[in-house]
Amino acid sequence: MESANVIAHLFPVGIDASSKPTWDAICHSHNRLRYIAPQKAEARPEQSSRESTASVEEAPDPDSFPKIQLTFDNKPKAGPEFVIGRDSNSCDIVLPNLPNISRRHCLLTFDGQRRLILQDTSAYGTSVAYDGQGGQKRRTLVTHDHRGKEIFHHFTWILSGADVPDHAKPIQIAIADIKFQIKISKHETHPDQYIKNVDRFLQREDELPIGGLGLQSITSTAEQSEAFTPRLQLQVPIYIDQATLGTGYSSVVRRVWNVSTGFSYASKQIINMGESEWRREVEILRRVSQLSNV
């Protein structure tokens, strides 16, 4: 029976030589309070050969891997988020001191719809793949207001509570050479208790509110359309293909899902069309949608 206290587990993608940085991260001494030992015989990367890589990637067995377990009772150090990065003083999940990893690289938290999300806070970038789709790297962008004050534009990935992430197996998070697979608890047995746990997690009275941490409001981003969230538009959106809705001589229409907002759209891909025809098609779409970003 799944515990309402468990949020998610992070474990290595495989046991080939390239997975060693991930194993080192999970077994890092600063992560010992969240560490879960393998339930089956452990096979470390040093013991595996390149020839074994393909079979491991095809059928990874999480029970033979060590894990980092995120729970509600083992609370973050500060604020309503688990911070991931190199800084052992401020991070809840400490990563090895490797190139292209920030001191505070990214964080895991919940949005206003109680969906688990990952938000990049780094200068180097993070990527998330859903069943092999997506995987484009996004990093935090910095602009300045009219007074010269820095404005940080963080990219967000939804990891649960939506059609794509709830059916994607696996979901993989890449931070430089570290590649986690994340398994998120479903909480179908005690959903009411899980909801209460999420709400308490987001409303910790001993910490600053999200606005005081310099992060943009995740709730408003999730609940509004892209047309009314200019901060999100600064970041190039990532879409996941869901289904083909129709095909024709000059186009293919697909249903796609935005990883940051959770909204689905009909995406029309133009094929077999000359430039003049293509420009006419764009003008028609602009008139229909009344948007200038078509």
C-alpha cells in the first residue's frame, strides 16, 4: 500500500559507466537521510560492462538501485521546495562538484493545482524527457526592469497530475552528466490525506512565502493561458506529441501538450507547400486566432 507521506523517488537510469555520476549523487553523504538502499542485489556501474548497457536501459529494475526518497515529514531546509544543487548548506539534494552544475540548480515543489513540478534555477540548464519525448534543455533567463533590477525567468516542467506525465514511463531529469529517473507516487489509496499533505507543505508557517523567495507565481502560470503570461513566453515552450488528429496533402495536425502549463493544443505542421502558399496559410491562421505569434 502506497504511503500518503511519500512524494517521489529518484534513482539512476542505468548501470553503464556514464551513470556513475548519478550513483555518486544518490549515495552522497549529505543525502543519507533521504537515501533508500536497494531492495535487491545491487549492481554498481563499476561492475557493468558496455555490452550490458542496452539490456539495462530496456528493462531497468528500480528495486536493484539505490534511491533518494522525498517525503512530507522529511521537510526541506527552507521554503516549500526541495532544492537540488552543489551547495550542501542550502540544498536538500546535494550533487557532486561537477562542471555545469549550479550551487542551487533546480527545485521540486507543487503548483497551485497540487501537481509536482520541476523548476530550473540555473545558468547551465536542465532537461526533462517524457517517454523519450522532450529532452530540450532550458535554463533560467535574466532580464532587467526599468530600474535595472534583475528579473529571473525560470522554466517549469509539470511532473504529475496531468495526462502526459501520469502516463509517461519513464520521466527522466538530466542535470549535466547526472540523469535521474523519477517515480512519482500516485496516492490513489488515500487521496484526501495526500491533498492535505501537499497543502501543509505549501503553507509552512515558519518559512517565507513563495513571493519572498524571488520566484514567480507558479499558480498563475498554470491557470492562465500562454497569451497572458509574458514571462513564460520569454522561454521557448516545449511541446509533447500526444496524437495525430488529421493529415492532408499540405499539412499534419497533431495534439500537443505544453510541459509548463499543462494545456493541450492542435499543432499544424506545414508540408509539401511552397513559400507563397505557406505565407498565405500563416495569414489565415492569424486572422482566425487573432494572435500575432503564429
